[in-house]
Amino acid sequence: MESASALAEIAVGKAMALSPQRDFDAGAHAIRRLNACGITGSQEALTTRSVMNAIKALDDAGRLTAWVVGSLPVVEAALAPGEWGETLFALRDSYRTRHFRPDAGKVFLDGVPTSRTSAMLEPYLPDTLHGCCFRGSTTLTVPQLARALADCEARGIAVKIHCAGDGAVRSALDAVEVVRSFNGPGLLHQIAHASFIDPADVPRFAALNVAADLSPMLWFPGVIVEAIRTTVPEKRVDRFWPNRDLHESGALIAGGSDWPVVSDPNPWVGIQGMVTRRDPTGMFPGALWPEQALDLATVLQAYTLNPARAMGMAHETGSLEVGKSADLIVLDRHLFRIPSEELAATRVLATYFEGVVVHEAEA
């Protein structure tokens, strides 16, 4: 269903190519927004040639005040029609800069549960279009994905795999297991979202060296969760985002924003939601599977060192250590001395990137 957007994306891409300054300005705005939230590094989740042009231009102009890892489409994607795979992989070194690393790949293995395009192990709620036993489907078979992952590993490319349904999660893990069976331990691949996961698949993340790239704005009660309740049985939605289970199984969990799918990249909202499993705005009452809440220290690592590890940059950033980049922030409160219900209100007073102030809050 989402593939229909490719028709619009192709037209928009042609129009935007005539005005590269617009992409540059959009990138500069995005970096300012991220720095203001205290973010000094991110993985761009779908990196087309136009995106690489903009990010490289920003760094060449001295305005890329954050580390950025690009995720190039491995196979044709509805949101990035036209170029993928080797066509883009061959360009990586020509776009690489000090702060931009086009070193990851991206695969959309399914869609989203609200449109019943996620691949699920159990059926969606019945409707007139899909009937009573519809489970969605993946965009690639397990052998196809395994081949793609093996080809990427041969090029040193770790892959971020979009999996919103537990069926897609299982297929992704199966494909990684196939690659591991032939090649042994390999690169740290990621499953993005990792929201619906069958309990039997939770320990496979650590066993197969697969990181869980979590989307913080979605793991507490809110409008998206309520929308999913209209397509997925209630008992399954109530067991959504098994963050604690993943962490206790030894999986690397990393906090992502999914911005601009969500309207704000502010990590503090996600941090509070991950600790409380409640809606920080108070608009949606109750808690979503509160047993999956995590302590603050674990959550902060999920937003700092763990993402650096997932992006392959832990030797440069992610923690304050001798020899690493001086990427740090100054906050208006001591996070461990306030109620967890106040975490989302945290204000970043200053952001330093490579030891230079790149954001200062207004007095």
C-alpha cells in the first residue's frame, strides 16, 4: 500500500533536484533542532543521493554540528525510488566527510500495523477488505533478505531493517541466522522499531548480535497506540514494546526518534516514557505494559553509548572518555534527583560538539 507514494516521491525528487539549496536549508534546520535537544549524533534512516548531497554540503560548509551515519537503501524502497544498492554503495567514499559516514544500509521489510501492512504472526482484527485471517506480508523472503545481508556484509555495510510486526522481526532474525551460519559472527545489524516481538524471539537479538533500534515516542499510551488498537487485537497491543525483556536478555537497545514521522525529536519525552511507560503529556491515561519499564541509568545508556555502538562510532563518541570527541550537554536539572514524571520537561542549556558550543538556550 505504501508503495503508491513512490509516484509522488519521484515527482518531488525531480522538482527538489532543481533547488538543492532547499535540501541544504532543511538539513541545517534539522541539525539546529537536534542540537537544541542535546543530540550530537544520529543515524539518518533512509539516505538517498539527494540526502547525501545535502549532508556533505553542510559539512563542507562547516555547519554539520553532529555525527551522522547514513543508511542507504539496499533494495528498491517506496520512499526512495530510483537508486539503491550498488548504485549508491559505489558513491560512499565520494560523499564521506569528517562527520558524515554513509556506512549503513536500510531495508523496509514490512509496513505499519495501522494500515495492516506489517507482517504479523497472528491475524489482524477482521475487516471487510482483508477478511478474518489476514497477517500482512514481508517485502522480501528470508532467502532474499539473507542474500542482501550477506552482500552488504561483504562490503562492510551493517543494515537497519524496518520491522514493525512480529512476523517481520522473526523473518529478519531468521535471515541474520542464515548469514551467521555461513559466515560466523558478523556486523551488528539493527531491527528498527522492534515493537511487536514474539517472546521466543527476544533472546535471539543478543544471540545473533542484532540491535533493537527503538522508537521512544511510541512506547507509551498515545494516538498511535490507540490507532493500532483498531487493527490489532487488544491483548497483543497491551504487550507492545518489550524493552525490559530485550535489555535483560542481553540485547543492545538504542533509543531513536523516528523523526519526522513523529513531530518532535526531543529525546527527553522518550526517556520519560521509557522509564514510566506512561504518556508524559497526560492526555492518555494508564500505563502500557508497565512491567517493561526500565531504570533511568539503563535508559540514559540507551540514548548515549548504545546508539554509538549501533552506529559503529563507539570509539569516537557516546561516552565521556579520554580520546573521544567532547560531545556533551548541560541540563537545567539533576536527572537522578527529580521525580521520573519530570524527565520530559528537562531543558538543555548548552550543547557541545567536539568541544565547541553549538547550542545555547535563551535566558
